[in-house]
Amino acid sequence: MADGILDERGKALEEIFFAKEGEKLRTALLEKEEAKNRKESLAGASGITDDAVLEQLIALDINSDTLAALSLVPLLEVAWADGTMDDNERSAILSAAEDSGLSAESTALLDGWLVIQPSTEVVSAWKDYVSALTSTMDAAARDKLKQELLSRARTVAESAGGFLGIGKISSEEEAKLEELANAFSKV
């Protein structure tokens, strides 16, 4: 009789063990499927097919919904070039966000970047994003994107400059504009 109880108990413990292992495998499979779906969604929204770039964006919590915020990184970089962001720069960025169809109120990512400068990882991801995106474009489209982006970034730089806000871009902002322009040269 004791053997029967031990056998039943052994089988019960075995079933519990395999149920836990099965749940772990199911969870891992669901996470893998979710990551695949996020990558496919981001690839569809961005046009990027480079897995490394997509994984880098996903690691930074960039997804198809927050991808538009990534396009504002150059403007933020210029605004933060001197280590601070003033009200005129903030207004220029919010205006650009609105023009892009991105609502600053609904985008926590942009709100955070208006308070704290984007990390070097975010800037690196933007550069990789631009490189991957522009590699799919012809020269004319790539040049147009570059000019539009640099024009928007220059507008932010000019918003805080000079006497009465007219005509002065700091050396830090000029250097940042040059760095941003160079991101298009890696194609």
C-alpha cells in the first residue's frame, strides 16, 4: 500500500514538474512570437529590413507607434547641444511634432526627451535608422530627406539664438548640425 501511495505521489510531482516546464515553454514561445510581431510591425512602419537596426530600436522601446518620435531626435539633439533646452527650442520642437502629426501630449517618449536629453544609445539608433532607411532610397530622395531634416533642425537652433533671437546659431549647435548631416554620408 505504501508503494502505491509513493507511486501516486511520484506521478503527481512529475505532473506538476511537467506542467511548470510546459508553462515556461509556452511563455517563452509567446514572448518570441510577440517579439517577432513587434519587429514585423516596426519594419512595416519604417521600411527597414535590417534585423540589427530593428532589434536596436526595439531594445530602446521604439515601436511602430513611437517611430515618429524618433524622427525628432535631430531637433532634440540641436536643442540640447549646449546642455540646456530653452522655451523657444521646446516650442519649435513641439511645433515640428504637431506638423508631423505627432501629439506631444500623447507621446511620453517625446515628453521625456524634452526634459532629459536623449541618451547616446537613442542618437546612435537614430543614425542607424537613417542609414538603413536611406539605403533604400535613390540619391534624390535621400538628399531631399536630408535637406528637410537639417532645415527643421536649423529652425530649432535659430529659435534660441542671437540678439533678440535673431540669426545666431551657437558653435555647439553648428557642430551638432554637421554631425547630423554626416549621418546621411554613411550610405
